[in-house]
Amino acid sequence: MFDKQRIGMMIDNIEEYNKDLEKYKIKTKNDLNDKKTFYASSMIVFSILNRVIDLGNEIILNDHLGSPSTYEDVMPKLVKGEIMNDKEAKELNKLIKKINIFAHFYGEINREDLYNIINKLNLVDNFIKKIKKRMMIKQGEDEDAI
């Protein structure tokens, strides 16, 4: 059974971060010229990607899909559990791999890279939709089992 409160909190965090990012109205990479916008957006993206990993791990734990040895193993395990397809997982994993840049090589992030990542965050939105749908399905199965 899902820990609805924990998963709900993770989803709420991601959605809140997305709203915060939208406030910067980043439409071109030049919108990231302002250092304050650039740094704030970088931290928001980093936070979103971390929460995606947390959320994936929570689903893996709930569905008994094994234990990922790295964060890059999270999406393939979700494919194994039929939560997402292989193409979706690979695309989302490309984003998730950027965490190393944010965490260890922050000075190497440039406006173009950040802009490209921001423009691919719709992959995260799709992931959230799948998790919400999965929770509803599982909830219905649990109720039927009672």
C-alpha cells in the first residue's frame, strides 16, 4: 500500500518548485542572463530532479521492484514495474543524470544547458501524472481486496 502522505508531499514539492520556476518566465536562454534568475532556477531544477528520484524510489519500494544501486537505476526499475515505458524512462534519465553537474560541477552549468533542461521538465510532469494514476489504480485494487 502506498504511503499516500509521503508520496503526496513529494508530488506537492515538485509542483511547487515548478510554479516557482514559472514565476521567472524563462522563454529564452537570455532570460537566464540575470545571475539571480540563473542561480535560483538552477537550484529549483536541482530540487525537482532530486524529488523525482525520491518519488521513484518510493514507488520502487512500494512495488517491491528491487533496490536501485544508483539514482540512474531508478527509471529502469520503474520500467520493470510497468509504471512507464522504456522511451520515457530513458528521456527522464537523461535529465536525472544532470544532477551530477548541479551537485559536483556547479560552475560548469551554462545558460544554454540550464535552458535546455528547463524545457524538458515536461517529462517530470508526465512522470507525476503516471504516478498519480498508478496510486489511484493501486488504491482501487486495495479496496477491492478488503
